[in-house]
Amino acid sequence: MSELILHHYLTSPISEKIRVIFGLKNISWRSVEIPNLPPKPDVIPLSGGYRRTPIMQIGADIFCDSQRILSEIERQQPSPSMNMGLIQMINHWSDQLFHPIVAVAVASSSDVFPKEFLEDRTRLFLGDYANIESVKARIPNFTAQIRAQFSWAETAIKDNSGFLLGKEATIADASLFALTWFIRRRWKIGAEFMEEFPNICLWEQSIKDIGHGTSTDMTSQEALDVAQNSETTFKSKSDINDKQGISVGDRVSIVFDGNTGEKTVEGAVHTMDKNSIGLLHTNERVGTVCVHFPRVGYRIERI
């Protein structure tokens, strides 16, 4: 297998999720640090326009969104007795809960964020609301929703003797940890909020102790060169039962399904199944790469 490369930045909570998964599996990986704001000139050629963080690269295969990243990590290095269906459900839940957490964190700290950062994250994560003031008015409701759902995790950790799904940490724990990690760093009263959940607080230290595997720095240009000198390892594959009637060779666009202002990624379908889709994308800096997305949470349309 080609080297596993993570394009991320240190304060990205979803990147922290993936870094913890590397620790769980004791993976050696290459670290490419990227900007936290667009433009991302050494990312967009790889991703075809996808701007969220992180992305994972293996040769000329580029994996977007934590759903797709974690499923590929598990495919490459499967865990014994891993209930991936349940884990993906928990991961999707954590991704959904991330949005009200971001809303509370950004709105409550809007006075300290740089203007360009605040404007970018407001559109990316709070696109359904007109402005920061409207989000501030909803902070109590958002907080109540977060609190209720954290109570589920608190009970699960207690009932399962220390982790979400049992006596050992799994990818599901990494998904939850990304949320608590972000709350403590970005929400003014995050530490105070977490005091209500003593089992989660004890669990957090267990997850921190896992570490991040073994990373070695790589420059963004080196990563681009890897893509340029590689080919996708995925065979051309259609899903004969695809409910959108999409087949290999069709040109499609794909974008996160929300009011976020993100640009579509366009390309020819190369591989697909009920859970994922991979598009061939060509750029002079990387040649042809296959950009992989999950189906859930994304809008796919023929061009």
C-alpha cells in the first residue's frame, strides 16, 4: 500500500477524529499541514474543489469526509469484531451534532474571532441562519440539544464499562472525542459544560492516552508529486441497483447537501456502490486522481 497521507491542520476537530483512529490502529502516516481558510492552492488540485478538512490521500486516491475516510482506513486495516454498520451510524450522529456545537462555539465567541475566519465559518456551518445575532438567540436551544445527546453518551460509557461500545475503544469513540475536544477548545464555557458528564470526562483521558500513531511531516508539494506519479487502485465499478441511475462514465457533480456556499466537485464516475462514489478528476498539477465521497450527506447530479 502507498503511504497514507493526511492533509489537516492541528486545530481541526474532524482531523483530530482521524488522528485518534490512527492511534487506535497504530498507523504510521504522513502529515501535510494545510491552511484553515481558503484558498487552499495545494489542496484543491487533489480534491477537485472540496474545501473541508481533512482529506486523506493514498497515492492517486483522495478520500473526502470522515465517513469515507474512516471506512477506507477500516478497509485497509480491518479491526477484529468491528461492527462497522453501528460505528458508521454513530459517526454520522456525531457529524450531525457537530453543527449545533459549532453554532454555539462560533456565536458565543464571535467577538474574538478574526473577521475573515468568522465570515467563512458562518457560511460554512451556519448557512441556514441570516447572521450571528440570530444564532446567538438560539444558543439556549442548541445547548439543550447538545446536553440531551451527551447524556446518551454518558449512559453508554457507564453501561459499557468505559467506552461507547464496550471495554475497549473503537472508531466510535474517536467520533465522539472530536466533539468533546472541540467543545473544550472553542466554547467559552466548554469546560464548565462538560462537568455534568463525569463518565465522559474520565473517558476523555483514556482516549487522549491512545495517541495519534506515528506521523512524519511531508510538504504539500511532495504530496502532489505522489499523486502525479500514481494511479488509482480502484477498479471501475457500477452499482446496478443505483437509485439515481448513475453509471460508470457519467459526468456528475457532487457537493455537501446543505446551505453552505461550497463549490461542486465534478468528474466522471469511476467507482460506486450504495455507500460511496469515486470521480476521476484531472488537473495539471496532479494528473488524474480519483476523488472518493460518501453517498450519505451529499447531493449528486448529472452534468
